[in-house]
Amino acid sequence: MTTKAPEKKPKQTRSQTQPNAETIMQALPNALLMVGGDNIISAAFGNLSAIFSGSSLIRLPIDMVFGNHSSIFTLLTKARSNQNAVFEHDMEIKPNGGDVQIVDAHAVPLDAKDTILISLQRRSIPSFVERQADLNAAARSVSGLAAMLAHEIKNPLSGIRGAAQLLSRKASGKDAEMTTLICREVDRIHGLVDELDAFSAERPSNFDTINIHVAIDHAKQIALAGFGRNIQFFENYDPSLPFVQGHHDRLIQVLINLFKNASEALDNVKYPTVKVTTSFRHAMWITDKDDRMHKMPIELLIEDNGPGVPDNILDCLFDPFVTSKEAGSGLGLALVARYIADMGGIIEYVPSQGGGAGFKILLPISEEGDLR
């Protein structure tokens, strides 16, 4: 009688026990593109559907995927020239000719033949509902103080307006224009003071249809007549912008606050300048953390050539009582953020290319505006 020897179980190979490199790369949350020296995509991995739509990206030129003037080309050039990893925060891309997306991008050289691995992660911005709640919570912390100050501010405002009216009776030319401007500003500030008592209230139910350039020019006139008289303003406007949705007086106050911040930061700058840029961001969508899309095509960028904002307050820049100024109250940017949020927009700090401070505001189009 013969017996069979027990069968040996086949040994598991390394490839059977551990996922291979391609499986790991496909599971990554980022979109990964391998780009050759000829700027043609040779491989694509990861979460491609989060950014790209349509057919395969393999063997497509970069300009066909992102367009001829994409920032991706600058990223590739830097990575190749430095032969080192390059990171770009808040890059705007328009993949497949679709909507504009904001991403964080990495470019890493892989070999001496100019092959670059690009990693793209779509940036998630906190939802407007949560941002509004955060701003309201911060606003409630100063509402009591605002109520106490409101009465103290209104009395001198009435005296200022009365004095301006008396002066206007004998004024002419530029003096008459200045007294008229004083009266208009007193009326506007008086209205804003009325709202200080309700700093933590819900957003206004009624919105204005605003020509953003008229609002900017009004705020600039206020600046040049007072705190910003030594500043040289540069404008780069898109004259065809549609009207924006918002609150007229609040938007002007936002602009004045930002101009005043710039003016104070430029005290020790020999040639103080402020650049104001408006643009229409075609198909500009912001993705919140719940993956909901919000369209905000009107962009306003205010930049100065000052020292910029200290790194230690960047994360809490828009919180009440946060300031880098010795005599500052820290309420200006908190109010700015609140007013922009009330208008359904977003404001964020972006360092200017010259090293100074920059504030980018995104706003929705008015329902009565010219929808492109």
C-alpha cells in the first residue's frame, strides 16, 4: 500500500502579498501626471476624475489638456531648471477647456531627460454656511462694544455734517465739492454706525446691483482726500464687468478699510503704491469641503508694495482684535470679512508679487447684471 506525499502549497510571491506600485498610485487622492521632455503625458494615475473629465490623457500634449497659457508650463520649467521639487499653492487651471479650478500643484523631476511627475490636488475651501457661522460667532464677541460706541459716534457726526453744510454756503469750486463729499461720507458712516449695534445679525435681506468700478473710485477718492493722499494708485480694470450683487455702502466700507490698511503699511515706503485689479473669471467655481460648487466670477484684487502681513497672524487675520499695528483695534478686517460673507462672497489674503500684501475678493453676479 502506497501513500501520497502531502502536496506542497505554492509559495506566495511578493507581488501576491503586497500591492504593486501602479495599484498604490491609482489609490492616491491626487491626480498624477507623468510628463516627458516633449511635454506629452506618458502616464496618468490617481484620482483623475476629481479634476479631469472625458477620455484618456495618455499621449496628449500638455497644452491640449490645460491650454497654451497655463501656469502648468511655468511649474514644469521651474522643476526642470532647478532639478528640484516645486510647489505652487492656489494655482488656477482649466482642464479640458472646462471650468476653472483651484488646485495645489507639485512638480518633481524624475530623471535627467526632463521627465516630470505632476501632482494636482483640488483645493477645498470651507463652505459658505460654516464660514458665515464662524464670522457671526466672532461678530457677537464685539457686538456689545459696538452698541456702547454707537451713541458716542453719532453725536460728533451730526456736528461734522452741520459744520460742512454751513461751509458749503460760502464755498465754491473744489471747496464746494469737498463739503459735498464730507456730507455724503457723514451720511454713509451714520448708516454704518446704525448697523454696528447689529454686528452679529444675519445678512441683509435686500441687495443692491452695484457697478464695482464706481464703488472702487468712490473709495479711492475718500482715500486720496485723507489718509491715502501720498499713495499712487494704479488701476487695471475690466470695463465690461457685469454688475455685482451686494450692499453698496458696505462694499465701499470694505474698500476704504483695505485702502486704509495699505496706507498704514506703506508709511515707511519711499514710493507707496496700491494696485487695484478687476477681472471676470470665466466659469470660476469654488469647491467647498462638501464638494458643492459655487460660482463667483467677479474678482477684485488689491495689492500694495509694503512689507506684507506677518506670518504669525496669517491664520487668524480676519478674526476680531487680531492686528500687527501698535495702535490698531483689530476690527477692520473682521468687519471686511463679515460684509463680504454677507454678500455671498469670499475674501482671502494673497501675498502680492512684489512682496507686499494682497487681498482677493470673489463676488457673485447680480441677478440683474449682464450674464456673459
